[in-house]
Amino acid sequence: MDNPEDVIEPVAQTFTARNLGRRRFSHDLHNLSPDEIDSFVSSREGRHFLVVHHLEELKDSDVSYFLPETPITCKVDNTEKHTTGSKVRVGTLYTVKLTHGPFHWTVKRKYKHFQELHRDLYKHRMLIHFLPLGRFAKERQQLRAMPEELPSLHGTEWTRRASSKMKYLEEYLNDLLENIVFRNHYSMLEFLAIGPISFVTDLGPKGLEGPITKRSGGHRILGLNCAGHHQICFRWSHRWLVVKDSFLMYMDQDKGCINFVLLFDTEFKVKVGQAYTGTKYGVCFENFARSLIIKCGSYRQAHWWSNEINHLAESCDFFKPQRFNGFAPSRESTLTKWYVNGSGYFADLADALEQAKEEIFITDWWLSPEVFLKRPATDNYWRLDEILKRKAEQGVKVCILLYKEVELALGIKSDHSKRTLMNMHPNIKVMRHPDHVSSVVILWAHHEKMVAIDQTIAFVGGIDLAFGRWDDSQYRLTDLGLPERANRDNGVADGPKPSEPDKKAEQNSDYLSGNTKLWLGKDYNNFIRKDWVQVDKPFEDNIDRTEVPRMPWRDLSAAIHGKAARDVARHFIQRWNFTKIFKSKYKDDFYPYLLPKSHCTADSLSFIVPGSKKAKVQVLRSADRWSAGTCENSILNAYIHTIENSEHYIYIENQFFISCADGKSVHNGIGDAIVERILRAHREQKKYRVFVVIPLLPGFEGDISTGGGNAIQAILHFTYRTMCRDEHSILSRLKNVMDQWTEYITFCGLRTHCQLSQSLITELIYVHSKTLIADDRCYIIGSANINDRSMLGTRDSELAVLVEDEERVPSVMGGEEYQAGPLTLGLRKECFRVLVGASSEVSINIDDPISDDFFFSVWKASAEMNATIYDKVFKCLPNNAVLNMRQLREYATKDRLCDTDPEEAIEELKAVRGLLVYFPLDFLREENLLPPRGTKEGMAPVELWT
């Protein structure tokens, strides 16, 4: 009879959320079959990585730590003298070099250790001899060749010579290791420094291992340590320490579980002695997050651990300071791919998730379990929660980190996302962070968006796996399920599937049969008209799609492979393990510690995202002690460096544009770097262009015709302060350029139009991108907005990648031949092609981004013409004709051409070219847009908006 908690219940109906009052699973399913266990340990080249997730089961199954049918050989080839504790007697230390398959390592042992090993094995032999059970028959046969005693090394003249002693010990050990009974005995394993994860291929070289006694405490996060500081507050525990090429960990071998993981970072140090540890023969390991103290048995052992671990750490990339003060170096020849819009991104992500064999890591600001990754959806096969459930049932470990929102401020309902996913299968683990009260983090968020698969492929960018994010270059305003849409290629929901959905899933997705809608339920939205509510009822519409247009969503993301993907996975692991120790509810074994794979095996790719090309990739992040237990603002440093070193142009596409440091309300220097770069170009009389594309309105619910509300106005205030309305603004500081600033920089938004229910409609395209492109040679894609929240590192957590082309292709820049990077050139052209309408008008040339012909006659002319047409037809807001609230009220009552003469309006709209419109720099210029102090927005700290 199955344990009731181990039985997987049928899938809930898709229209309503399951009752999520209690977590269904409180422990993992320990039901590995003998064949599955054998598949983990059958290779002679090394163990499967999933071993680290099944240590307890493998221990209960009495699986050998050694590789099957693979000899282990030793060579004693060196001796050294050491001083004993008395500092009088000098002993001999033997260096034992061991080889087992592809693994090589060294241990140092005294002669007494050989004696202790012999004694323990002899006792084991006697135990088997005096318990003549049938299951010991094979062992008794193997034991007949073993001598009863270890011959003395001081008996004859030839054994007194060091070389003879070494030779004898070497032969003795090799003889023992041929005996499977003695080889697997715990005393032999300890002598050889072998543990349950010694030979896991993806963890890299075997490293260092051994028994230690460790002291509790040492966490560098407020609230995780005992309030006292006296030794009485500490607890000592026996553990097995493992040191790999980029981390160390200790585990409880009796229980077969990992107790703690400490990653090497730039703050990693090893200190020895009572002065640092408060204990004799103590060793202290420190990194950003913890100070771990162990107690060794001797002075020599303490220094040996110290020296060997220092040697390993010093060869680790994460131990060294990297460019931009980041945690990860640039990874050359990395396969990568960019995505503009969510359609291609979601489709490739879905295919990559299907290839997962070991682990799936996801972190999002908002995650909607019911979001479809391929569209139009005709069944549930490509729905995110169904994909994750399918992989979990196949044994893949799915770990998800969600931002725990302040529920009064946001309606994203992360608790619904967590419980929906965790109630599907025990292999799906979801943590939320931070706890706002205990961590004293109220204003800041985990804003990064990332998926890592088997620590081999990663997706990084601005696109959450959530409602409203899927879009393509058509930026549709309507979705009424027109019949002809069924045949369009939109990410091919009806494409080939690796396997067929089960019958239960088919039964629950009958309502999707023949569906041609791209956005179902809450996925169809216009959050400035009405923000998301009741997302736990995902298939009920949020707005009336027959009356209200959806707001298109423009965003970018990137796929990366190999070592750079391992860097992304390492960041996730750091955050996951940090959250596990920070929140008491996650300290049980149901939420495992995660281990980073070694970079030495990163080039072995089982799956490659189609269309990927090679480039140099560096993973960047914004992180703080509250968010990841470390401090970093490498995204900001990379932005400033890229702007300062750009030669021809920068293209910025971002959800926010709040910068220009004043030392008071705004601190990031991105806007300052733009100003200095333009002034340099002016002094040198060289062409230099800055393209800035941002949303026409901030993404908050509000009626702009009545002012938009305090939140919208607050963001507009700091956006205008950055661009043009303050002494620190970009345009104010370009005084030396005078009226020539228009030759260097342009600010634009995006807008589109169509018909809905026989009426002409228009809507802005919400720019959610976080992208910087420079010189057709490099670009940054990530989750970081241009504001202090994202860039300073001490506020929101963020993730990004800097991609630098290594190859060159012929192009043109400023009217001259130019060597561009193929990836960056393709990305820039894809952006420009859609924005200026070159995809529909082949006469528009976008090859040269800085030529006068393109900059003035295409880019700026399109933005000006489109803005003029939209204002004439729709009386769009925001608008330069509206300088104050009185004019806003008057403007909102004016007749619109789309209402008075629809046919003429249609003719006018035919001249619209692309999506660009000028950003109205004079909108509400005469108003103070800061929230009134008496309002809740006005009482909030300024940092909330910047």
C-alpha cells in the first residue's frame, strides 16, 4: 500500500485554482527503482549528477562509493618529517597518491594511521568470521588471503630504509584495495578520504575530504546566530567536509544529507589558530555570508587543511576580482542567442525545458503557473505548470525562487504560484523571499528573471514567466480568436511534441480544442486601464476584450550555454542556499542544499538552443546582503564602462530612465556618462548618437486624462528630471552643445493602432526591455532598469549578461566601411527594422545607424510624423500641447478625428511608419509631479520611486 502522501492526485480543473490551504507534500518521494539507482552509479567514468539529490536513498541501498569494475591504485612516493604536539619527537608523514578511473587525488598519512586502518579491518574480519551467516560466505572467501597483522616496519634492515617502507606500504594498500570487502569498509573510506560524492563527474576533480568537527553559528546575517558570544553558546558536531574546485560543504554521513554549502568568493579566506577560531587547532573559513570554524586533531592537520584549501580556492575564478567588480569572468566562445519579444523566447524555453534531465532553476519577480509557452494553445501540453509537472515526474528537480511581494501593494499573488506548483509533485520546490518584517526589507524586490536547465543552458533577461509577457513583432491590440489566426506561426503550439500528454491532461484541456486566441483569461490585459486582480482565477478575463485593447509588451531576453550558464546557475544556487538558511521554514530536508557544477565539464552540451552563435559573455548582477548574502553592482559598472568606451552610438531600450546623480535623490551615474560622452563627441567634432526608447507612460494603473494618479506622476517626475527638467538633467548639462543636442540624442516611445468592434483604437506599446547596444559590437540584456533600484546593488536584485562579439562582418558606420559583430548587428537591425517600419518598407535603409540620412530622415522623421498623426487622429496623451492640469482637462474634452470622421482618420493612419513616436518632453511641464505629502505615495520614501 502506498503512503497516502506519496500518491499523486489528479490534475485540478484548469478554470479554477485548487484549494491551496495546506502544502500537499512535506517530504520527497523515496521510490527509486533498482534500475534507476544502477543508472546513477553504473558508469566507469563517474557518477551521475543526480546522485547529489538522492544521497539518503543511495545510502539506504548500501551502494558502493566506488566506480563499478574500476580499479583503485595507490602509490606512496614521498615522505616528509613533521613535528608532533610535543615539539620534540619527529615523525614521518607519507604521501599517498591515488587513482580511480579518471580521478586522481592525494592524502597524507602517518604510520599510526596505517596501523589504525589495519586494526579496524582486522576487527571487521573477526566479526565476519564469528558470525557464520550465509550472506558472509563470499566475504569469508575473499578474506582468506589477508594477513592477521601488519608486519613491523622496523624489523629488518631493508624495512628501515625509507624507500623500502614506502614500497611495502604501497603493496599492502594495493592488496587491500583488491578486496571488495575491505575496500568498502568505513575505515578504508576514511583513510582514502572517499565520500558519497567523491566521484560525481560534474562536480569536477575529487578535491579534499575528511572527517571534521565543526562549530555552530558564524552566519553573517542578522538574526541567524545566538545572541551570546561565549563558548557556551556554541555547539560542536561531527561532519564530513568536502572541498571541490569552487565550494566547500559539510554533510552528515549517518543521515546521508548535506548540511551546509559555502561558495568561494572574493572574500574567501582561511585562517588558522586559536587567535582566529577561539579553539586549539582550529581553522576558520570565511566568505561574504559565513565564518565557518572547524576543529582539527593536530597542528599539522589544521595547517594541511588550510594550505590545501587555499591552493584550491586560489585557482578558482570566483576567488579573483573580475571585470566590473563582478563575480564571474568573461567566458569566451560562449554559444548565445538574443530574443526580441516573448514569442520566440517562450518557444525556445519550452523546448529547452523538455530537454531537462537533472535540474531546473527558475527565479522571477512574478510567475504565472498557467501561462502558455507556445501559442495558440489547443491543449495544456505547453502550459508552464504542466511542463514542470511532467519533468518532475521524470525525476528532474525543479527549484523556484519567487519574490514575496508586499500584498497590500501588489496583486501578483506569489503564494498562489508557490502552492499551485508545489502541490503538483514533491520534486517541485518553491521558496519565497524576503520575509519583510524579519529581514527589515520592505521597499526592495527580487527583480531578476532567469531559468537555468541542468546548469548547462540558461535564459536571462527582462521577461517573467507571467501573464501579459508573450508578444511578437505585430504587437496586436486585439484578440477575439479570429479563425484565420489558427494557421499563423506564433511559436507553434501545434508543433511536434516530444511525448503525448497524458489522458488526464487531455480531459482537462478539451475547452482549448480549436482555440485560436493568443491570450487567454488574465493573459489579455491592459494594466494602465486596470491592473491584474484575482490572478488565482487565471482563465477569467481581467478586462472586456471586446471593448478594451490589450497593451502590447516589448521585451528582450538571451539564452547562454556552457560556462556562462554555469555562472547563472551558481548565482541561483547562492540565492537558494542563502534563502534556505535565512528562513526557518525552509531548513528541513525537503528543501535541499544545491551544489554548483564544476566549470571543467561545462563544454559538454547535451542540447543547444537553435540559432545560437559564439561570443564572449559575462554574467552581471546587482546583489546585496539582504538578497544574496553578498554585495555587487557590476551591471551599473558595465553600463557606465560601455557608454564611456562607445565610439559611435548607444541604443537604450528600458522600462525606466531615472539617472543623473545629484547625491541626494538619485545616485546612479548612467545619465552622467551619457552627458560626458556627448560632450566629448562635441569637443572632437565627431558623430555620436544616443537613442533612448522608453514607455510613454509608467506601468501603473491610472487614467492619464485626469492626471494618471500619484504613482504615474512620481515616475514621470524623475524621468523628466533625468531628461530635461532639472539642473542635473541631461539636456540642462548639454549647455555647451546649445541647440545642437538634437544631433546627438533622441527620446522616443512606441505606439500602435488598429480597429476593435468597428472603432479605431490606439495604445502605447509598453517597453519593458532592459537593453543597451553599443557600436554594433556589444550589448547588455538583463532585468535591470535604469534607476537606482536596479543599479545600485543595495536595493533590488538583478541579473544581466554582457555579450561582446568575437567575430566581425562587413558593415557600414558613418558612411565608412566598418567591421561589426554579427550578433550585435543582427540585434540592432531587428530592433530598428520594426521600430522605423523597415520590415514593411524595403526602401528604408537601416545599415548605417549614425548617418545623417538615417538619424534625421528616418529615425527622427518617423518619430515626429507618427506622433503628429496619432495626435491628430486620437488626441493622444501624453502630449506636448498639455503643460498643466487645466490644459489636460480641456484637451481631454476635444473632439477626436477617429470619432468625428473615421474614414479620414483611416487615411491619415496609412501614413504611420513603424512604431516610433517622440517622447513628449513638455507634458505637464508647469506642474509639480511629486506626490502630495498627505497621500500614501507622498509619505513613501523617495527611494521607492528612484
